Amino acid sequence: MPSEIRLAGVTATPLITLLAKAEENAMPDSLLRDRFAAAAIARVGEDLTHLKVGHDMTVAIAMRALLLDRWATAFLDRHSDATVLHLGCGLDARVFRVDPPPSVHWFDVDFPEVIALRQRLYPCRRNYTAIAASITETTWLSQLPTGRPAMIIAEGVLPYLGEDEVPQLLSRLVGRFPSGEIVFDAYSRLMIWMLHFNPAIRATGASLRWALDEPAELERQVPGLKLVEDRSHWSASEAARMSPPVRIALQILAAAPMLQPMGRLVRYRF
């Protein structure tokens, strides 16, 4: 990694997801098939073994990305003139995996140091714009077109925001576009507490703050949002890729519906 670009704290978390996607790509049963992540890891040129991204975390991150990709692709199939807004894009190669048509305007937003690094890792694309800013700021919103339906994606980023920052951010975005969808991952309060002990996250020094116990909470906080899909359980084929201890834990959770899901992927319409 160039010496003048160093990621630390929350800005270092994109290295976790980039490494996981690259390692999942090397698995014989890879589903995400993110060859772009694998190539980017080689260009980073830094030893990332201290992040301790194990097998189960690697598979979970890749499966999360795959579902978000599928939701984005389905939306673009219905709206070929859409705007895509990738919040906290990190070093993710989603724009290359989804490969939208030229009629789609795609915006990636992240901290300046993250954008500076990803611009060294990936080539330019037509109708693609990288915005160097914190997603909680408001000035960058003026760069977005307002007359198109929007697909808003936030992968692995909202839990790092404050409790009030997430509904405020989503309210601004819902008010900015005529219609669209917002897709992201979220964790329960219990899971947020447990993730503080995750070796990979601890290695970055980042902390998670925002939790979502019930998707309906956000509908009340952000007028106009309507939940249309809530994925909080693994399918049998997905669970089969995990280690034996995790498979047992997933079976216990599936057999006890009274237990609150600790993690979920949600899709809202507005």
C-alpha cells in the first residue's frame, strides 16, 4: 500500500471485506466469484494476516455481498435509468460485479483516504463517480441527480454510525429521490455487543454502535420507508458452507423462533 495512504479505525474495515471476498474467490465452491477483489488484494501489497478473517467470516461476508448484488441487479433490470448510490463503498468491486449498463449513473461514497486508495486499485468506468466524503455529511448530496429512481446500497457500514445518524441519513436520501430501494445489513443490540470481540474488527480499532432489533423500527423513524424483504436466516445450502460449530449454532437458532435474529439483510422500498 502506498505509504501516503494509511487506513486506520473505521476506515480500515474495508480491508476486512476486501480480504474476505478475495479469499472466498479462491474457494472451489465460490459463489461471489469476486476476481476483482483478488486482483485488488495483490495491488494493495500489504500483509493483512493480522486481520484474522477466518473461514466462517469469509463465507458470511461473501454471501452477504452476493444477496446485495442480486437485489441491485434485480432493481436495475426494472429501472435501466436508475441512480445507484453505494454508501461506504470501501474497496468493494460491486460496480464491476454488477456491471450496470451505461444508462445507469453509479456513485460510490466513502472517506477521502478510502476513495484515494480505491482509485489506485480499480480502473475508471463510464457514468461512474467516486465521492470522497463521510456519508453523514450533507454537502455531497448536491452531486446526485434527483429525477431518477435510486438503488441505495450500504454494506457493512451503517452499524458504525451513531444511533441517530442512521435515520437522519436515510431520511435525507428518501427525500432526495422520487422512488427507489434501500438495502443493507443490520445487527441486533446483542450482536453489536458480541462483534466488539471479533478479532478482525478489534484489529482495526473500529467500534460498532447502531443496532436494529426490529425492521419496523426504521419504518417509524423514516417516513416513506416500507420493508419488503427481511433475510435473517441461512438456507440449508448456505449453512452447509460454514464450519461444524457454526452449523450447529444455526440449527439451534432455526429451531428456536422465539430467539431474536442477531443479523439480517433488509430491503426497503420508498
